[in-house]
Amino acid sequence: MTEADPTAGAGPPSSTNSAEPIPRLVVAVMNEHASGERRVALVPESVPPLLAAGIDVRVESGAGAGAWFSDAAYSEQGAIVSSSDELLAKSDVFLVVGKPSPSLLADLRAGQTVVGMLQPLVDPDLAQTLANKGVVAVSLDGLPRTLSRAQSMDALTSQANIAGYKAAIVAAEHYSRYFPMMITAAGTARPADVLVLGAGVAGLQAMGTARRLGAVVTGYDVRPETKGEVESVGARFLALNSVDAGSGEGGYARALSEEEQRAQQEELNGHLARRDIVITTARVPGRRPPLLVTAEALKQMRAGSVIVDMGASSLGGNVEGSEPNATIVTDNGVTVVGAGSLAASVPAAGSVAYSHNIAALVLHFIHEGRFSIDLHDEIDAGVVITQEGRVVHAPTAAALASLAHAGGAS
């Protein structure tokens, strides 16, 4: 049931009466409409800290249902459950998990703010659309991940952790044998041999989970300094002779050159052919993921082998021929799972983690009851994509310029 609205009619502070109190900022939690998305941007336990900061929290009816958070649970924490029409009319800031739905995008007005995982480098046109509408866009994708004070806001890390866990579970579901060694009266079954490519947050979690399931696990990364991290989760580190150090900026592995990728793939093929399960996790923000498992490598793998491609996206994947949210079986019997948004398939845990991240980010922007942006601040400069009708995020602006140049050239 929709509760009475204590902020109905609240508008901007009067310019003629400086003593008039500033209306409370209204933050809205919206339903997600993307296929397979069951997470919600804010869970009930995150409501009280926002209320304490002078923010009114509204939740679209049913927004938390996919992650098992009822409307009543939000109301008990002080949120106001509303219809989408009420939210659009009376809210200042909209919290979403992924990109805003087409209906929300159409109805957003100048001066409103949308906060979510907007992927502006993948879809810079969305940023331009929001800028044209005068909407402030804030994307958690751009958070400086190496900045210590931003760790509580790091949704990429929290969701990658969940996705890595789920990747190992998905691999076990598709594998037709046991993960652990099984000793029975009928004989002994050897443990699964798992290779995880990429030792970032997702990769390390996939290694640790596969190890806990009883598999023999090996991890590989182009960054040699990750050897200790791989071994810390119980996996062996695979060192390739063909690739030098691959550390990049911002906590990511650097993109390899074509020559390096070719040498890496040739040496990897031999290791891939001996594995029962391969989990790939390599991504480069805003660009096509590196190809790690070629069609030739797939042909060399044994029937019954399983690959979970966490890099699968609209831009491509780590595995040749993989598709996001699709499972294929090759002619020689290798199952390739194009993992889409794995974190969305663990909706309660994914929502809780994401909620803590987005609430921390919102509170970062609140100053004296207002949503205030300072582009000189490293966090603000990283996550604020549009402001005052312009795309102010330099990498997104560069992506738009590149698209415009390509369009003009064609």
C-alpha cells in the first residue's frame, strides 16, 4: 500500500525567503526491467542511514520482490512505497542497478539525477541522451578502484566477487562428473581439473569456490605479482613464458598487444587441452575483451569439458563464438557458457552488496541536505558522467567523439 506523502509539493527553496527550510532530498528506488535482472538498487537495511542524513527514501512497489525484499520490509525501515508515476513526479535522485529502463529514460526531467551502473564507455549514446535531457548521470562503473576512501562504494568489486562465486557453481552444474575426488565402493573418481584465466576479484573468487568444491585449481594472469594472491586461495599459479608483466592502470590488467595475445594463445592452447573446466574472467573497460580461447583451442579440448566465459558481452568474449546468456556445445562436445550478469542470478547477496555501495556513494554527495558535485574531487570526477546538459566525463566524451568521427568517416 502506498503511504501518505510527507514531501508532496516540495520544491526548490524560495529565493525570496532565506529562512525557509530546504526541502528534503527525495531518493527513489526503481524496479529493474532488464531481462534476468532480479537485483534491487537499495535494500531495506540501507534505508535508515539515508533517512538519518536528511533524505526521504521512496521505493517503487515491487522493486525488491526479485531479491525477496517485500514492500512491507521497506516500510518498516521508514521508506515510502509508491507507484512509478508518483516517483517520477516527486523524486530528485533515481537509484538503479543497470541502465534506466526505456520508460524511466523517457520520463526523466532536467535537474533530476540517475545513479547506477550505466556503462557509459559501452553505451556512450545513453550518456549523450541523458545530457541532452539535462539529467545528471552518475555511474558507479567509473569509481577510482585504487582510491582507499572509495572502497565502500566499489560496486564493480562487490558484484565481481559474487559473479566469480557463481561462475564456479555454473561450471559445476554443467560438468558431467564430480568436482571433488570421490572414493566409493564402485571406485575412485579423480577431482576436476580447473583453470581460471584472470586473477582479479572475480577470478580469485572463482578459484576459491572451485577449490572449496574439491577441484584441483590453477590460476593464470598476465600480472606476475598476482602469484601470491592465486596461491592464497589454494590454487596453483600458471606462468607462461611467452608473456611479460601485464600490469595496467586502475587495478586492471593492461591490454596486450596483438603479438603478445598471439603468443599467449599459442602457449595457452596446450594447457587448455588438458583441463576439464576453464573459467575466463578477463575484461578491459569499454573495449572488446581479449580473446583467450580460440576456435583452435576448443577443438583440442576433450568432450565433456566446460568453459564459463565471464567476459561474454555485447562487445565479444574471451572465448571465440561465445554469446552472453547463451550456452552452446561444440561439435567435439565442449560446453561453452556465455555468462551474462552472473551477479543478477544471486539477487539477494548481489542486492545487499550493491545497496551498501550505492548508499555510500549517495551519502558522499550529500552536503547540507543537497546533492552536491565537485568535479575536482577524484570520486566525483570518476563517476559523474553528465552535468548541466554536458557530458563531463572525459573518457565518455572521448568515446562519443570517436563515434562521431567514425560516423563522419563512413
